[in-house]
Amino acid sequence: MKALQEQAEKLTLSSRAFYNDRFPVFAEHLTNMFGYDMVLPMNTGAEGVETALKLARKWGYEKKKIPIDEASSSKQLSTIILAMEIA
């Protein structure tokens, strides 16, 4: 119970929507540990999937030169397919 109380006094909820003094320390430690330029922590699997899809689309636009107007329907399709896979 003591450990819970100590943690709650430091940080109860971590979200990118709100500033807290612990996140910059965590982000710096993580980027140094892995040699990354930046980090983007996620709270849910849905956030991770959405970010992965955005990164994949950006890669397709930039590296494979897929025209953006030809790829817009893939957003809806990928969401439907992922929803079906999870269910």
C-alpha cells in the first residue's frame, strides 16, 4: 500500500495530452538507451495501430510514390479489416 501511495503522489496518469515533469526524463532515457531521435509512447493498442497505418501510408507516399488521392480509400478498408480480425 505504501508503494501505491508513493507512486500516486508522483504520477497517477500519463498522457501526451497533459504535461507532467516525468515524461521528459523518461523520453530522454529511452532515446539515449535505443539511439532514437524521439519517442512516441502509446496508451492503447488502437493508438499503436493507427500510428503504424499512418507511418505505412507516409512510407508509401514518399518511397513508393503512391499518389495520395489514389490511397484515400485504403484508410477505411484497413480499419474495416483490422476490426474484422480483432472480432
